[in-house]
Amino acid sequence: MLTELPLYNKILVILIDFVGLWLFIVVYSNKIKRSLKLTFLAMIGAMFLWVNFAYFARLIGERSPTIGLIFLKTAWFATPILFVLIYFLIIYYLNKEKRYSSLNKIIFWGGLATAIITGFSTLVVENIKFIGSDLTIVYGKWMFLFLGIVFFFMCMPLYVLFKEYIYCSTEEKIKIKYLLFGILFFYIANVIFNILFPVFLNIVRLYWIGDYSTIILLSFIAYAITRQRLFGIRIAFTATLVSLIAVLLTLDIFLFTNSLILKLYKSLVLVLFIYFGYLLIKSVLKEIEYREKIKKAYDLEKKARQELERLDKAKTQFMLATQHHLRTPLTAMIGYLDLIFGGTYGKVHPKIKKTLLKFQASTKRLNKVVNELLDVSQFQLGKKVITIQPNVDVRKILKDIITDLKFETQAKGIYLKFNIPKDLPLINADREKIKVALANIIDNAVKYTPNGGVTVNAKKTDSKILITVKDTGIGIIKSDQKNLFNRIFERGAGARTANTTGKGIGLYITFHIIKAHHGKIWAESEGKGKGTTFYIELPIK
């Protein structure tokens, strides 16, 4: 007569077998390396031996103790093999076969020897006996040695996973978490229900919880090695918890409830639980997906920012190096031209002098560009560019600039007026830099004024002087006014059309020079074709 086991036990064994076959099909149909597939297949085989033969031993052991003992030893034979296979699956999954080659040999041969001794001797499992309907194992002399070896096999996969976790990518870390969750769940269930309870407390009725936890282990491993995109351990834990509760509710309905009305009521509760469980899993999934999107966006932005910073540094270094190599020969050329015009090398023929004057003008223009680029680099690096000097005459600087631009305004047929009081106070400033800043503004006004002209005014206001440069030129559209002084190497659409040779750095340099003097600069324009007025405010001291 067969021992009568609970119905749920039979159902769970059949369910585990079907799920195991399904997991194997899923893993085998995925594009993963052959060693992983074969190892997982071997794990499925070891699970079948463990779960089914442990079940058969309890089913027929009371009637046929010898066959029951063979079945139980077969299940115990599979136990160390499954732990060894867990280790090798981790090794193959992480591609660390060479790194742990010595440990691999120890685990393999140790596991094989332990399985053979357990399955074919009485050193670990000596016999079986039944107390009531419960199968009790009579342990052999090497039982505790067996437990120590198995504990070593259990620790090795965890050792490898924790060691490699530190160096893995974010995606790989998520997969390792899945593996750890499945392995730890399996380990805890086995330590409690297959070792602590039966060996030390003599409680044998709950063995099946430890045995059947293998399916949880295999499910997590299958998911981790087949999925390219994982949603984190939270969703896995939530889904597992909901599934376990649903299974328990189902068993309660079919095994422990006799009343039809109560069955219908509990069935309704089960349906509602499954529905709300689905909503719970869905909400957790959405939250995790949302967090992943945020993290990916953050990582992308961080990477882009780092790349921009790298390019910006490279650009700055290039500009500094270029300016250094340009300034040296330009300074030499300007110096030699000054010597020639000063008569150091004798009298210069008028025709040659005319050509040399053009050459001098071009060289000075190029030197001005190089100095501007150097100023841009210095400002961007946050370095001090100005050297404050006392008693700087802004009126004289403005007059010199206007004188220099007179030829250009006459050639264009526009006026260049100025109204600068003779008593304009002297200020503390860097004379050369202030001249560059004011020259940029007035020169721009002349360049972008095809008709009419430019008017320059200056006056004292409290402890400051206010300079205004008003033109009747192309104007500035509203959208360009916001970032007028922040842009570098780019100009507004109107400016590009009116003058194609501009560099796009004049206003940037001017803004930073005025700012370094604790002054203010701003522009006002009613729009395209309506002229522009620039305001420059400088402290006297």
C-alpha cells in the first residue's frame, strides 16, 4: 500500500516538473552561449532527480523500504551536484572560467566525489524508517562532514558573485541581484527545512518546502540569463509574493474548503486578489521604468556634459597654443616695420613704403584678432585680464577711436558725431582694455549702419560716467537681445547678413572687460531696421 501524501504535494510536484520543462525550453530557445545552456539543462535534471525521487521515496518507502532508500539516496546524490552546477553556471555567466580555474577543479572533483559517496554508500544516509506516515532518515557517520562540504559549495557561488559585482556594469549588477535573490531564497529554504528542522529538531513534515524551492532558484536564474533588460529585484520580489499568495489561496479552495458557498466566496476573493496583484505589479513596473528612464537621461546628460567639458578644455588649450605661436612672429613683424618706417634701415622708396603700410595695417589687424582670442581664453579660464591704472582719460580714448574710424565712415557716407564734455572726469581703469571695449561697440555701430550714422555721448552721473553709442542701423530683434553678450563665435541673423566677416567675439569681450571694471553694459533696440543704442556705465573709482 502506498503512503498517502497530501494532495497539494502531488500537485506541486507535477507543477514543478512542468515549470522545469518550460524553463528549459525558454533558456534553450534563447541566444545564449552553449556552456550556459548545458549547465542549465544539467540543473533541471538534478532538480528532477531531487524533487521527484524524494517524493517517490516518501510515497513507496513504507511499503518497500529498500526501493524507498534507493530513491532517497538518488535524491541526495543530486543534492551536491545541483550546488556544484550553481557554481559553474555563475562562472560561465560571468565568463570567469580562467580566473577561477583552480577553484573550478576543486569544486568539480569535490562535488563528484561527494555525490558518489552520498548515493552509493551508507556514510551519509544509512537507512530510512517511518514514524506514522512521516519518513525519517537514519543518518550515517559522515553526515556532518557532508553538511560541511555542501556548505562550502553553497558559499563559493556567493563569493564569486560578490567579488565580481564590484566591477560589473549597471545592467550586469541588476542581473547579479536576480541571481543572488534566487540563490539566497533557495539556500535559506534548504538550511531551514532540509537541515535545521529534520537534522537538529527532528521535524520532517516540512521537507518539501526546501526541496520545492529549487523551482524558485531556476526561475530567477532563467530570467537573469535570458532577459536583455531587467527591471530590478523589487518587481521580481513583488511578483513572487503575489504568485505565492495566489497559489496558497488556490490550494485552500480546492483542498481545505468543503462548503460550496464558501468555495465561491473564496474564489471571488482569489479573483480580486489576482486582479489587484496585477495592478500592484503593473504600478511597481511603471515606477521602476520611470526611474530607469530618469537614470538613463541623467547618465546621458552627465556623459554629454563631461564630453563638452573635455572639448571646451581642448578648445581652450588649442586657442592658447595657437595664440602663443601667432603672437611671437606678429610681434616681430610689427617691430621690424616700425624700425623700417623709423629710418633704421635707410630711406624707403615711396612705392615700397605704400606696400609696407598695407602690410603693416594687415599685420596689426591680425595681431588685434590674436589679442581678442587671447582675452576670450583668459576670461573663460577665469584669469585676471585687466590691470587698473589711475587717471585714465575716457574722453581722449573716445576721440582716438572716432578719429581712427573717420575714414571708414566717410567711405560709407554716414556721419559719426560725438558729444563728450571737456570736464568728463578721469577714472581708474585699464586704459588699453577699456579702449578695446569702447572701440568694439563704436566699430560695430559703424559696420552695421548702412544709412544715417552714429552718435557717441558721454556724461557724468553720480559716481559714474555713462557712455551711449546710438546708431540708425539694422537694429536687433528681441530674440537676439537676451543673449547678446553671452554668445561667442556666433552672431545674430541680421548681423550675419549685413557683415559676413565678423568674428562674433567683440561683444563677448566687451561685456567681460566692462564687468571686470565693475561696470554695466546693455543694449536697447525697437527691432529690425530701427537702430540700436548701447549703454556703458563705468565707475569713476
